[in-house]
Amino acid sequence: MDLPVTTLDESERKLLEIRCDDCGATLTLPAHRFAAICPYCASPSVVDRPAGEDSARRARPEFILGFVIDRKEAARRVQAFIGRSRLFAPTAVKHAKVSAVEGLYLPAWLYGSVAESQYQARIGENYTTTETYTTTDSKGNTTTRTRTVVKTEWRELSGTHATYVLDVLVTASQGLGNAELETIEPFDLRALRRYDAAVVSGWIAEEATLERDEGHRLARSEATSFVEGRIERFLPGDSSTLQSFRTTFSNEDTDLILLPIWVFAARYGTDGKTLRILINGQTGEIQGKLPRSPLKIAVGVLLLLAGLAVAAILAMTVLGVAL
Ligand SMILES: [Zn+2]
């Protein structure tokens, strides 16, 4: 009798898709890990449906970076992060359950190209010269003296510059913007490997909801700033100003990859403000904006003013005694 081939548990293989109406994230998760709130923004406005309706149409990841930081370590870091920001954080945040931290694979576009630029610049060369000047000495006599001064001579320079643009990373997620992703970069992309569905199995993965065209546009703009910096450093002279440059990109590659992220999201207050802390699942870099309690800030300002008033009274008392 043939033994049955070992496969993943049926519930492991069945995927569910949820879409968050608040932040726009579309997440794929194992059916047994059904989430009633969005792991990104803690919104309860999630709609679930069987996976596969739109996912066939979406881009498939080409590479993936695995997790290095585990859930326990991620929760410990969230706890420490909140602890450090304790002073002004609202009480509700300080008592948040850090074990609610969620690991997920974030889709991102990885871009590379060859950049060739034509530039126009002004180059400054320093030279020293001796100047004579007249001055009045202590006896009121006018005397002539000399001094050495540094001057700059400017000239125009135009030319071409070529460079590789490697590893520009931009978000492919509507739930998590590019500026926020940048706060926990860099990732060590040498650890990238070919995408394999087995690596993602059991984890929440976000679908790429930011299309390739949009990712390409974002990456091009990051690449352009990178090129600008390269040309500026390349310019000769004691000082220089890059006046204009035009870049042509060729051999462009835009690949969809998945990045490991731990997210801690919570809602607080009567108006449901969102708190979100992100951890780079590979390096452990943690960033987040903690809300500040207006009441606690007001109390802090009052204490500071009171301290200044006391100092002023003390100073006046001391001066008064002296006078
Ligand atoms: Zn959301």
C-alpha cells in the first residue's frame, strides 16, 4: 500500500484575503489566522473574501527576505520603545498589549539601472593674493599694511557622468507609505533569495497594491536624487555648484520583492487615533510615532514655567540683597 504524500495541512493551505477600508492594505493570510482588525492600522473595517479573485492578476514576487527577528524579540523591542517614550505617551498606550505585534511580508519594488547624465556646473578654484590696506594706529596715524586673502575664481564646466544605480527600494503597499518604510531601512539585500510560497506559508503577506508603473516612478525619483549626489561629489574644484543635469536611465529592472516587517498597531482615544510601530524583521531597527498626550504635555510646560519663575524670583532675591 502506498503511503499518502505528506502535504500541508488543509487549513494551512487555504488562504483568505482581507482588505482594509481605512488604510487600503490587501492582505493574504492562512484561513485559520482570520483577523478581525487590520494589522497595519488596527481598523475594524476589514472585508474578507476568498483569496484568488484578484490575486491572479497581481504581480508575483520574484525575491524574498526571510525573518531574523522572532515574535518574542519583536515584542520585547516594542515594550522597550514604548518605555523610552513613556513621559508624554497617553496611559492607554503604555498599557497596550505588546504581544499583539504582527509579522508580515511587505511588498516592495527593487529597482536598478544604469544612469548617464549631462551636467552643467560652476567650479570654484581658490587662490591667495596680497592686499594692501590703510588703517589708523593707536596714536591716530594712518599707516599702510598688507594682508593675505583667499579668493575664488569661478569657471563653467559641462560634461557627462555615468553610474550604476543599485538597490533602490520603494514600497508596493498602500497600507505603508514610502516615507515610513525608509525609517526602518536599510535591509541587507545580499540575503535575498528566490520567492518560494513555502517561505510565506503561515505568515500574513500583503498583496502589491501599488502598481509597477507607480513603483517605477517612485524609484526613478529616488534614483535621480542618488545620481545628483554622485555628480556633486564627482565635481572637481575647491567648491562647486551643480546647476543642471539631465539623466537617461537604461537597463532598468523593477522587481517585486517581499520584506519581513513586524507591526504593532493600536487605536486609542475616543476619536480612534492610530499608533503604529514598525520593526525591520531582519535588523531589528524600530521606528514609530508615539502619540503624545496633550494633557501630559500641558502639565510638562506648566512645570517648566514654574521652574523658570522660581529661578527668576531667586535671582531677583540675590540681586536685591546685593543692591
Ligand atoms: Zn488598515
